[in-house]
Amino acid sequence: MKIHNQLNRSILIALIIMLLPTLVLAQTEVSGIVTAKNGTPIFGANVYLDGTYDGASTDMEGKFTFETEETGVQTLMVSYVAYEPFMMAADVSQFKNISVELREDVNSLDAVVISAGTFEAGDNSKVSVLKPLDVVTTASALGDFVGALQTLPGTTTVAEDGRLFVRGGDAGETQIFIDGVRVFTPYSPTTNNAPTRGRYSPFLFDGITFSTGGYSAEYGQALSSVLLLNTIDEPDQEKTDISIMSVGAGLGNTQKWEKSSLSFNANYISLAPYVAVFPNRNDWEKPFETFSGETVFRRKFDNGIFKFYAAFDASNFKLTQEDINLPEGLRFRLKNKNLYTNASYSGSLGNSWKINAGASLTHANNEIGVGENDIDNIENSAHFKLKLRKRFSNRVKLTVGAEQFLTDFVEDFENPFAEARYGFNNGISAVFSEADFVFSRKLAMKVGARGEYSDLFNDFTFSPRASIAYKTGKSSQVSIAYGDFFQQPFNDILKFQQELEAQKTQHYILNYQYSANSRIFRVEAYHKKYSNLITYDTEFPSFDSSYGNNGDGYARGIDLFWRDNNSIKNIDYWVSYSLLDSERAYLNFPTAATPSFANTHNFSVVGKYFLADWKSQFGLSYQYASGRSYTNPNEPGFLQEKTRDFNSLSLNWAYLISQQKILYVSVNNVLAFKNINGYQYANTPDVNGNFNRRGLQPATDQFFFVGFFWTISDDGTDNQLDNL
């Protein structure tokens, strides 16, 4: 037995001696150092072989070392928060004394974003200056997108109009897009000295991007700015919204299924009861009345989402307006019907490609009566768009696209002495391309170009655009932007004359932005150079006017913005200021002058106070605008005088009756400032040789609104303000 045991021990020892070299060779050392791009060692980085438990963390000097039994080709992984993961595939024997340089993760929350000329709003935006809910809670807005945006810098207060005037640009120089597709007739038509409203309800949208200049090459046909509205991708629950207001009523409903949803709302508005209680300066034969409805259908697929949006409204009114040259006043009547449909799809094509496709159709009909003149016009427009986006890496992305705009416009004019038909048919073909380069978390650039061909003018335009942003600190950055922008003349010109060219602007923008702790500060300087502006030689554009592209001009200024919802408990507020210097020689101007819609100073303050004990939200909105230019024929010069300054203070109160029932009250211009929008002068002088005048005042100095809003939802807590 002893001999047998000795033999076993001898065999075991021999086997160990034979296998020892193999066991020693199987243990391979993996070692190296991990640093940032600037050479700083990274402490605590995770280093390991993919698919194994072999690994280690870097020490204070960024060094690591560990042993592995793995052989052959392996993948070494290195990761650390705020940096891009590092991968290296090689034979394991090569993972010794290696140097790994990690690149900053450019998708981190504190990475730079290009902000020159752009205000973004939405829960997914890195920097939000305005949220969709602000549209319905800003005291002066009365639930209108434009009313809320007019509290931002870069906009000009033109109280009698109601549309967006941006950085010295006419309202027609701003275009509106829904889900990336153009809206050709975004505003309800109105008469002189009566502000219009946007057609669309804020409750169907969850994203707003308002570009005051220097916008992406994806968008065109806007000399000054674009407003991008995005419909909700997926409603959170089924619900019904009921509105009873001092000016009408509304009903909305949302239904959800497994992969699809449907939302709609309908509203009826009539000013007849209001005017009966609060008469205004207009002599109404039929007060303003409108019926409108919207719907959004959504269908989710494995790799994308399809949306169909439609909006319809019909409005009409008749009134007699005061006119210094007509003792009995000027009779005005209007009927309008507008239908807008929009279909879009966004999704993934695989291999890091994404697709966005959309189309819109617009049918707008206006029947207008001015005195004895009858004007009936019909616009049929369409927009088709395809955009592809390729993500090569976190640092390089490319966008390419093409689109087609089609417009058919016909207008019939008739009075007891004449009849005429005017119109035009136009097509614009466009291609665009844009590349995003993210060099680091501190530096990013966007470079693009847009080309457009006009069938009507038989002309091609090319628009280069570029912007760059640099992060100056943890919470601050600077951005600059440049771009060329073209836009064809408006319908009231093209219906008479088509032998023209596109109008042009060049934008130069410098922006500084600070954002931290629910506070944001922006200051932006800009310069816009206009060329090829439309000119004519009569008092108003007409069939016998002589037209040209001989106009030019400039607009320059500084915009300031501050928002803070953190410093004072339960108070959210923002402050805006704009300084504008602008002159133009265009239309029938005899000389270069500041247009009547461009005032030098605009200032606004919006505040909201949440009082939980009272179950209430209180809001105020104050707007100031310096005087606007007008021509006094009793003095030499053109647009040589200024109106008095504009002031308006608006208040609102939202009271939570129960969790889903809200009482809302607002008063616009609560202090009843006597604002003057301009002056109308007599056509002929009096016996003393003076031209008499009358002030163009708003139809009413104040506007009162009361509404009851009731939400019926699955969870029993959702309401139309969400934060009460």
C-alpha cells in the first residue's frame, strides 16, 4: 500500500510539473492608462473585457491592470460617466501598457446647444424659455399662440393687427409650420384696426420652436422668422374637455387605443352677447362669429408614427367703421372659410437613418365687401416634403431633403362700374442639406444650404446658412449665426404682377445664453440686410401700378430675456426687452424711413403666482412699446412723427373649483390706457389749409373674459392647466 501511495504522489507531481508552463502562460496581464483628451488622468473609469468578469477600475493616476485567462481576439471596453465608451478589438496579448483617450459625451445634459435666434418650448427641450402651457396662462394672450409669443424679445407690438412682427419685419415675413409642414393661411381674416387671432388651439400641441432669425436650411420662404408647432405624439389618457365662455363654447375629446389615438375639439365664438353688454367704437350690423374644429389622428408603428391633422373654420361679420372722409362711415363685411389638412410620418429606416415625410393642403375662401366693392378670392395651396437624416456618430449628423410648394390664387373684383379677375399660379421646388458637427461638449456647428427654383419667375436662389456655439462655462454659452433668406412677394402683389424676383435678407446674429437652476438669461444682437424688396408707384397696389424689386433696408438691434421660476416661492416670471433700429425704402415709400410697424423700444413683464391655500393661480402681463411712425401731411417729411407710447396691463385669475373644474377670469388693459394705433388724415385740407385727423383707437380699450373649463378624464385629476 505504501508503495502504491508513493507511486500516485509521483505521478501527480509529474503532471503538475508538466502542466505548470501551460498554467503560467494562460494568465495574461492587461494594463494601461486612461486619460481625457487634454491628458488629464481619469480616476474610477471601468475597464473590462467584453463578455467576461475580468476587469478593473483606474486609480488616481488613471492607470489600470488586471489578469485574464482569455486568449485570442477580445474586445476591451472602457467607460466613464460623461464620456463616450471606448472599444478596442485585438488579440489579448496586445492589451498591455496601452493608452486610452476618452472623448466627451456630446449627448450629455450639459452639452452645448445652438441657440442663436431660436426660442424652444417643450418638455423635451434642453433649454425651454416658454412652455406650451404658457399660451393659456399668459394674461394678455387669451389662449392665442401669437399673444404669448408677443411677450418674447424680438417681437413688435402692433396691437391693431394681432400677427407676429419680428425684428423689423412685416407680419408676412414670418411663416408657421405644423409638424414640419407649412401653414399657408395661419390667421383668421379681419378688418382694419381689429386684431386677428391664430386659427389653432394650443391644447393639441406640445412643442413650440420660435426662431427670430438665422433658422435652419430646412425652412424657407420667410424673410424674418419661422414658428414651428408640433402636435402631441401620444396623449396620456382618454378625456373630455368642456368650455363655457363669455364669448362662446367649446368641446374636446381624446380617445386612445393600443397603437392609435384620436383627439378633436370644436368651438363656437360669437361677440354678439359681449358687444350688447360692452358696446365698442364699431357700429356692428353682425358681430364677429366663427365656428372652428380641429382633429389629430395618430397611429404608432414599430419604427415610426403617422399623424393626420385637420382644421376647419368659418367666420363672418358686418360693421360700419368711422372714416374721416365718409360722414356715414365705411361699410365692411367679410365671410371666410378655411380648411387645412396635414399628414406626416416620422420613423426609422435602420442603419441610423431616419425619415420625415409630410404633405399639406389648404383651401381658403374670402368674400369681402368694402363700401360698394365686392372682392372674392380663393387660394388653393399645397406643400409636399421629404427629409432624411443620417446619424454617422454622436458627433456627425447629416440631413437632406426636398419639397414642393404649389399655390393657385384667383380674385374677382366687382363694383357698379367695373369687373376684373386677377390671380397667379406658382410652384416652388426646393432642396436642402444640413450637417451637424459636435466637436466636443463645448463646441458645435451647423452648416447648411438651401436651393429654390420658382416656376413663376423662372429663377433659382441659393441660401447658405451656418451657426456655431461654444460653451463658455458650466451653464453659459455663446452662439453666432449667419444666413441668406429669400421669399416671394405676397399675394396682393403677385395677383397683379408676376415679372418680379424673390426678396432677400441676410441675417447676422450673436447670442449669449445662461441657464441654470430654473433660470435663463439671453442677450442677442442682430443685423438684417434687406434687398430686392417690392416697390410700386401708386397709393395702393393695383393693376395699373408699376412694380419692381428696387427696395432695400436694414433692421438691427439687441434683445434681452430673463426668466426665473426658482428665486421666489410659487412665482414664475419673465422679462423681455427689445431695442430696434430699422429703415426701409420699399412699397410706395418716397424715401427710406422707419415703417409704421417697427417701434424702437418694446418691453414686457409676465408673472404668475400660485397660491395653494386659495387653489388659485394669479397672473399679470404688462406690455410697453414706444411710439410708431406716421406721416403728418401738415408738416414736411414722410413718416416723420411718432404716436404716443403704448401701455397695457392685463390680469387673470384661475380658480380650481374642484380638481377638474376651473373658473378663469381675465381683463386686458385693466387700467384702460387710451392707446393710439395711428392717425387717419382727411384727403383734402380745410379752409385754413390744414388736414384734419382722427386717432385710430382700438375698437375697445378693455376686454373682459370669463370661462368655465371642465375636464373629465380617467384619473380624475387632469385639468386644462395641469399645475393647479
